[in-house]
Amino acid sequence: MRYREALNQALREELEADERVFIMGEDIGVFQGAFKVTAGLLEEFGDKRVRDTPISENTIVGVGVGSAMAGLRPVVELMTINFALLALDQIVNHAAAIHYMFGGQAKVPLVVRMPQGGGHQLGPTHSHSLEAMFLHVPGLLVAVPSTAADAKGLLKAAIQDDNPVIFIEHEYLYGQRGEVPENGGPMRFGEAAVRREGSDVTVVGISRMAVTAERAAERLAHEHELEAEVIDPRTLRPLDLDTILESVKKTNRAVIVEEGWPHGGVGANLAALIQEQAFDYLDAPVARVTGADVPMPYSKPLEQAAFPHEEHVVQACLALFKDL
Amino acid sequence: MAREAAVSKEKSTGNGTADGAGAQHSLPDKDTCHAVLAKMMLIRRFEERAGEMYAKAKIGGFLHLCIGEEATIVGSTQAMRDTDYLLSTYREHGQAIARGTPPKTVMAELFGRVDGCSKGRGGSMHLFDMERRFLGGYGIVGGNLPLATGVALQCEYNGTEDAVVCMFGDGATNQGTFGESMNMAALWKLPVVFMVINNQFGMGTALERHSAVTDLSKKAEGYGVPGSRCDGMDVLDVHSATTEALRKAREDRQPQLLEAVTYRFRGHSMADPEEYRSKDEVEEWRRRDPIASFSKRLVDEEMFSEEDLEKLDQEAMATVDEAVQFADNSPFPDLDSLYDNLYVLGEQVRGWWSVDERSPEPHRGEREREAGRVPHELAEAGAAYAGVAEAQERKRRQRQADEEHGEGEGEHAADPRDVEGGGD
């Protein structure tokens, strides 16, 4: 099953299971979704449960927050993560703060879904990877599924949870196939997946980069006789730091791979946590492989040059062994 | 209709004038008049005392008082059903009280105490009372319009007869969320009354300096939301206009924009030197004081005696005394509650420690309330500064109060806290 179909299945199952669940967003109904994630849902559930909205991101999310406070369970789709920037006020000042600032009286069981990532030549306003921006905010949960199974299990969990969830998909992953368990239920946030076991270096891959990291690990094994342990955190808030630390304590080396920008990124955060909590175990500095520090360029060679590929991960891992 | 008289009067003289109201509504029964006047007086006395408590540094941060806007607040909320929802701005002590939130829990919130209506997390700008469907004061100008639209969507979705009133200031009509929310509410036929409390200023910027269209009731017409206007200084006019707007929103599923033309007698916040308006202008509006004018009518029409008024005022002051005493006796929140209610605990978040990264020590398996040694010590070390800051602040405000009372032409100390965005 493709990643987008797994998401569609999760939405369908949750719409069926709970009358309070509804989905809304730009062109998710009649148009079936910019990336076809919501295909067929309008026909099946009607326009009360599957709502096309005007192009008003801040208010779409705010309507989600308000309806969630009043007892519904909205799932909002934003067409790309860049458009979520128009809704940052509702996400940060409202969705994330309301349960806390009103002393726990109101809950915001809202899911905001959005795709991120480069590789499709969509240029500097439709291709970024901004998970670090949402990771920054207390009160939000942040999911970054990289497989079809995780996409389905985590989306179901997100819809069933009482906290606001930023659910970050990836444009490249939508078409990727993967096994999805029959009748699979919700998955738990805060449980990393070890995609590949290894004893030489820990590679943590975020979102699509979990896939890139796994491919790099294959090359490291075949071409360089290095066994990398690949960890996909799957959710960044809560973060399964324990699994990462246990791995680092075994391998004594860590590389973090993300598509987003280097400054204040997921890797910067994770490198700090690893050095704070596993400093004595490290045989080399924690390394990061990140996207280039530029707005995503349109031109194909420039775009490909601006985000990490297997080769970058392989080189970063090898560099950790150079001085031995 | 009397309201139309008031509206046309406003139109003929333009905004910002302080002449008398239009034709009068007849008085409702004595019990209703009693309830309305009692609420307005209570809000006035509450706000005056809150101002005093701010000068004594019992209250921190910003404090926005609604003195002058009592008729707008009470007239509109009296038109609501108990099951209707209200969302307001950061100038919302009056709204909470009008909806029935006990003044003592409002005062405790201003004091930052554990018995505050938001448990000391929100402060003056973020009061909340789920039980009474007062869904909050909000500190972001225009931030509550999408929320109100969402609450109204829930009413529509579940097929209830509930409606929503969303209050915001004249400044908020310039935000993008204003147009976005009007459009979506009209498109989806949601039961919501958007009530713009036009108090003539977006913080310190006068209406005609911040909005190209100064008849705010017209500002949503292009989005399919009809507008009307009422005299925000006349509690009966506000009540009548809100009743009609709510009826249309509830029964016809037609969202409404209702403008209440009013004036705040105090500054935008306590840290406002009011250099943007003249004392004469304030005086002119003060002659239309909504409480004094309603009281006068009640006496003139022999429904109330001067003694009745005096008695009501005494009751209001007693309630406020009690509120201050309650707030003073309420403890500050426990330091180990710092992380409480950050998340709804459950399947995905099993304890605050599962999302905290400030402490290098492992947390897993700890119970929620036990913050652990390091986070507790960090909180203790931080909280120790609270006492120091409070003493300094009390001194600064005392100095400022002395200067003002000394008739010195307000040399207002530059305070970094005086710089504030937004406005209503």
C-alpha cells in the first residue's frame, strides 16, 4: 500500500469510528486533495464531515481549534508546510497554549496535517522542511512518519489523542509503498523504530531522511564494512531519546540526518541532548547532515544539491572514523 | 425603531463624538433593571479596585480596564442564553463577571494565584470559565475570531440552538482573520454574532487613523455578513441590538456584525500616558457615563430611589472587598505544578517528563507531580527572583503614582514594559 493510501485509510477509519471527527482543508473534497490523500472521502462521508475551505490558512486552523475546544475532533489539511506559516498564530499562540493558559479547562484535540520536503522542483515557497519550528513549541505533539504503516498508525493515534498534533508528511513519500498491517490500530507516539541494527555508528533519520539513512547504511555495509544502526524517531514530541541514547552507548558515534536547515534544527537539538546525556560514551563529535542553508532553489541540479542524499550520509559516517 | 435612531445619529455626526444617545427604549421590569445596574456597578468597582491593586504591584504584567464600556458588556451578555458561548479580548474582566464568573476568582487570577479562574496561568488577559461557556480572553488582536467561528461550527455541526458572541475591538477589524472569519461564517451559515467594541482607539491610534472605513458596521458587508450599530453607552440599546443580532444568527443562520460605539475612559493599559487624546474629549464622553445615565433614568422614572442606588453600590464594593481578600489569601501556584496541563495526559503523553528536555536526568517512570530534583531546583532558583522583582516594581509604581498625584505634567518613566503591540 502506498503512503498516501495508508493515510486515506486512517482518515476513513477514524471518520467511521467517531461522529465528532471531521476533516477540512483547501481542495480536499471535490478536488480530492492536492496530493490525493483524501480521495473518495467526500463521496463517502458527505460535505458535513469533509469540508472544502476557502484559502485562509490561519482561520482554517483557528476554526479547527475553536471547534475542538467545543467538543469536535477536527483534522485540518494544509497544502504544504510552508502554508502553515500563515497559521503560526493559531498553532503557537492558540492551539499549543490553550490547555495550559486556561488551567486545563479546555482541550484542543486537533490534528493539522501537512506535507513537507524537496525534490519536486516546487521552489522556495513549497518545498521546505520545517519540523524543527514545530518541535520548538511546548504544547504541540509532532509526528514525522516515514513509512506507510507509521503514517496510518500515527495518524489514527493523532486523531484519537486529546492534544494538538502537527502531523508532517512528505511529498516524496506519498507514492512510496510499504507493508501496512491489516486492522492495525493506533501506534504510540514517543517510540522510535530501529530500522536496521548495527554496532559501529548510530544514524538518526528524520522524516524522509530515515529512508535515505537506511539506504546509506546498506552502502556502508557493502562498500565499507561498517554496520550502521538506523533509528527513525517517528515522533519528535514526545521524542524517544532513550532508544537513541542506548544505541549511542553501544556504537559511540552518532550522525543525525534531516532535510531541514542546519541552524536551530532537529539535529542541533538532538546533538545537544546526546552530548548532555551520553558525553562519556562518545568517541567522536556528534555529526549532522542537513539541508543547505538556503531557500529551496527551483533549478533541478541546485535543488538536488540543497538536500541530503545517501552519499552525504555515507561520507559523514566515514568521517567519524578518519582519525582512528 | 429606537436603535435606528441611534444609528442614524451616529452616522450624521461621525465617530468619536460624545453627544447624547438617540431615542430611548422603554425601561424593562424592575428586576431586570436591578440586575443590569448591579452588574454594571460591580464591573466598575471591580475595575477601579484592580487599578489600585496594580499600583500596589499585587497585579503584574499588563492590565486593561473596561471602565466606560460597561453598558456594552452588560447589555450584550444579558441578551445571551446561558448555553451560548462568549469569546472576548484581553480587556475582558467585565465579560467574565457579566457571564457569572465569581469576581473573587477573577481577582485571584489577576493576582496570579492558584484559585484564579485560569489557575494563575493566564493572568488578566486570559480569563476562562468553561462551566459558564466563557471561552476566554485572548491576548492576540483578532486571534479569537477564527476560534469563535470554530465554536459556531460545532453548534451547527451538532445541530444545537446555541449561538456564539465574539467580541473584539475596532483595531481587530484590520486583521486578516477578520475578513477570513466573516467569509467562512457567512459561507457556512454559522450562528455567530461578531461584536466590534468600537472604543475609538486601537491602543493609541484613533479609529480614523487606523481604518479607511470608519463605519465599522459596514466592514463585513462585502463578505456577506450584514452589519448594524448600537449605542454602546446605552445598555438598553445594546441589549435590543444584540437580541436581534442573536435571533438572526440563531434562527436564520445568518452571522451578524454588530458595532457598539463606546469609549474607554482609562488608558489602553495601566502603562498608557494617553498622549494621543485630549482631556476634553475624555471629559465629553464621561458625560455620557453609561452607569450614571442609566441610574439617572431609573431615578427620574421613579423606579429606583437614590438610596437604592447607594445600596447597590455598597453591595458592589462589598463584593469587590471580598474578592481582594480572597485573592490575597489564595496561595501562589505550587512550583511543581509548572508543567501541569501542558499536555492532556493519556496514551500519547504519559507524563510531562516525556516531553521535557530541560533536565539531563532521566524521567521515565516518575509520577507527574514529582518533578524530579533538577527541574525542581531550576524552578526554585527561578522563582526566588519573584520577590525581588515585586519589591522593585512596587517602588516604581509608587513613585509613578506620587508624580501623577502631584499634578506634575506626567513625566512618565520609560519602562520597557510600556512598549506593547496590538490594541482594541
